[in-house]
Amino acid sequence: MNLAAYAAPALVTLAMLALVFGCAVQVGRMRGRHRIDAPAMTGHLELDIAVRVHANTVENALLAVPALWLAALFFSPGWAAAAGAVWVAARLWFALAYLRDPKRRGGGFLGGLLAWAALMLMAAWGALRVLLG
């Protein structure tokens, strides 16, 4: 296996994880700003929004990370990394928009969904191609 070919998907994976971590940090910031101690998950609208952004980002990363690696292994590391980078950018857009005005999160959500769908299609196509030889 040529590990160098998988450096780009690895870097995108790290960016995905950094995004999830950044969302967690935002939850902590809102807890501190509004003096809301754990285990409380609500108490101020800004905390409620930050918790939702973090949870939604975790939910989506759980789908995107394996799709990224399956696409990298069975289709193309470069194309998988590109679609993964689009996912990161779209989910960052989603998070920032949601934190500012929850009604404006749609574009980032749609971009992330389309990037995930591209990863899934690449993974499925590549795996079927290998399976059917």
C-alpha cells in the first residue's frame, strides 16, 4: 500500500475532527458565558444552539468519515479528499450560519449532504467495481 496516496484523505479526516472539536469548544464557551454547569444541556438560547450545532456535526461526521475512507480505498484518494474537503467547508458554513441565525443554516447543510452523497457514490462504485472484477 502506498501510504503517500492517503495523506490527503488523512489531512481531511484531521480537519473533520478539528471541526467537531471546535464545535465542542463552542459549547464550553457558551456554558461559561451564561454560567450553565454540566450536566445541564439547556438554559440559554446561545447554549441550546451551540449544543445543537455540535450534535449535528457529530452526527454527520459519523457518516462522513467512513464514507471518506471507503471512497479513498475503493475509488480514489484524491477525489475522496476533494469531496471530504467540500464536506468540511460546507459543515463549517453550516456551523457558523447556525450560530448566527439558525434559519440560515440550509446552504451549509445541503453542501455537506451533497459532499457526503458524492463520497457514498464513490465508495459504492469503487467497491462494486472491485467485487465484480
